[in-house]
Amino acid sequence: MARVRRWLVLPVGAATFAGACHGLVGIEDSPPLSVSGTGGDAASDVTQDVTQETGCKSVQPPTPPVGADNGGNIEFAVAVRELNFGDRTTGSGPTWPTLGYDLDKLCTCDLDKLGSCKAINKVVCDGIDGRDNGFGGFLFQMRDTFKVQELSSENVSAGIETGNNTVLIRVRGYNGSANDGVVEVSWFASDDFDFNNPNPPKWDGTDVWSVLSSSLTASTGADGGTSFSVDAPKYTDNKAFVRDGTLVVSLPEGAFALSSKRSIGFSAAIFTGKLQQGSNGWKLEEGILAGIAKVGELLGLLPTIDDPITQQPICMDNLVYSGVKSLICDAPDMTVIATPSKTCDYISLGIGMRADPVLIGPVSVQKDPVSPCAAGQDPSKDTC
């Protein structure tokens, strides 16, 4: 039986088009993002020169294995336990340039000066080897300039550790080897762990996490009402594969949870992660989610974030709203049909993560979210 939980989640509206994965420059191949490299720390990635005219070094995910067996009978699930948004600072500077993949096959601000679309206010520079990660740059600025800590990698990861909602990834039909030509991978949003459990997660492979109905396809139940099942996922890649131990998944759309009350919708995304078998089951290391999100997704995040000065939600009447909005409106660096004459209306993502083995549990049905903002002051209704 599905449980009902009022859970504030921002809508997944990032993929309102057909075939978005094939419209973005660099996402015209199969899988959607063309491939080679692991997408983790820039120092360890294998890159290739994909633009002979400019000499741009482009970091890409792995290509499908050649001659590998297709599928097996292994099934497992993992929960994202730790996140890296690139918002930290090291001796070399901010870390966001080391995360993600080169989605448009350009080295913007290095060899290419304009980018793959027309910037709204200013050109957003790529990270190392052409990595596109405007979202990481935005979160770094939120932390560095506006002192907002709620969305920091450490805070979000600490919340997940103790049971805040996260992302669940289910793998089916895996052969267990370093190379598998076809596996099925589904992507779910979870509810908070304590919704069904009195204690925090043990992270030993026995934790049962419930699945939010937002990541499932609704059907009509026997009583004529709406029904949800974890066997009807909304976000699934039936042609995912494993190459040299790295899982590669294409996701035309999905949602990424940032805490128990906020998520961001994305589209035209690729997920990669190194599969490792431990004493508690299969897990994923060095995971990378790379894709694009609409500008409105970032504006819609703001009511779920408190201004650190007043401790009030960042609505349109908040004193810091205009500054934060300017930061968001400076961040777009991508578009679906890439051309230098088209205005950038998407923001690139490059999120690092690791995930540990868990069990998929019951469905948690969401109620409609209630905005904390006064009438007419919700940023999700605003535009750049």
C-alpha cells in the first residue's frame, strides 16, 4: 500500500521537449552524451581531442564495450550517500571546474570565446578539459558570496547520512563482470528514511528506503484511484552499459534531491559511476551526474533556502533576492538546440557522488507543495 506524505519538492519540468538528448551539441550520439573518460577528478581523467580545428581537449564518458555479453541476472540498489557540488575551495581554487563532462564539446573562455549559445549577461567559462558545470559555479558563489550553507556539499551529505531523502539507483540484468553491453538502470527520488524507520540508516545494505511517487508512472488501481509501483519507474535507461567497471546511464529527464524539501529537475543527462562489490553488496564510487537544468529550476529552489541574515525564505520580497537572482541569471551556459545565436536558457550540471547498497521499499505519495512565500512573491513564477 502506498503511504501518503506531504513533501515539498520542486516540479520536474526540465524535459518538455521530445528527443532533447539529441538536440544538444555533444549529445547527438547513443548514448546521448558521446563518450570517453571517467568524469571524476580532472587530474586522473582520460581526455580526447574531439575538435581538431580548435585543439579543445574534451572529457567524455566511456563508450559502449565491444563484444561484451549483454545482461545477466544480478539486481541491486544503491542510495546516494555523499555529494560533491564543487562548492568547496582548495589551494587551487574552487572545485567545480573538476566535476562533470564536456556537454557541448567546446572549451569556452579557453579556445572558444562565445560558447554554444548566446549568454544572457556574460559568457560562463568551462571547467578543466571543457567541463560544463554552471550549477557548481552557482553553488560556489552562493556559499562564497552570500554565505548560504544550506546547500553546501557537507551539509547535504550530513543530512543524507542521518536519513534525509536522497536518490536511489536500481540496476537490473547485470552480468557482474567489468563489461556488460546492456543493463537496465532506474533512477528514483526517496522519501526521508525515518518516514518508515524509527532509527537512522545503518548503511550496511539492509536499510529500506521508500520511493517518492514523483519518480514513478501513475496508473489506475483496481478501485479506480491512482496507483504507483516501484516497478513502473518514470526515469529508466534500458540500454545502459558497463565499460571497464564503469556504469554509464542516459537519462532524458529526472530530478536530483538536494535535501528533504528541495530538488532540481534536469534533462539530457548522463550518469557514470564505478561499480565495486563489497561485503554488503554492490556500490558506486566516483559517480558523476552531468546534464542541464532550466533556469527556472534554480529560481524555484530559492523559497526552500533561508537568507542567513534574516533566517527567512528567499522570496521575491527578501532583501537578498535581487542579488541572488542576478547570480542565477548570469549562470545559463547551455541550450537544447545549440547555436551561438540562440539565447542560453539552461544551466549545466556536474555533480559528484558515491552510493552504498540499500533495499527499495514502499511508495510514498506526495501532496502538492505549499510555497512559504506571500502571494505574488514566489521566485518560481519569476524569470530572468
